[in-house]
Amino acid sequence: ALDAESEKQVQSAINNVAKGNSLISSIAKKKQSD
């Protein structure tokens, strides 16, 4: 099991990846609409 600090780091990493993916998706959609 992960300790609380590791758990926080994992969650923030997942959040950062999710933000990056949604950013990439929105950029891709903008390029398609041009």
C-alpha cells in the first residue's frame, strides 16, 4: 500500500496527465476546425 504522501504524489501526477491530455485534445480540435 502507498503511504499518504505517495498517494498525493500519484494523484497529482494523474491530474497533470489528465490536464495535459485535455489540453492536447482541445488543440487538436482547433486544428481540425481550421
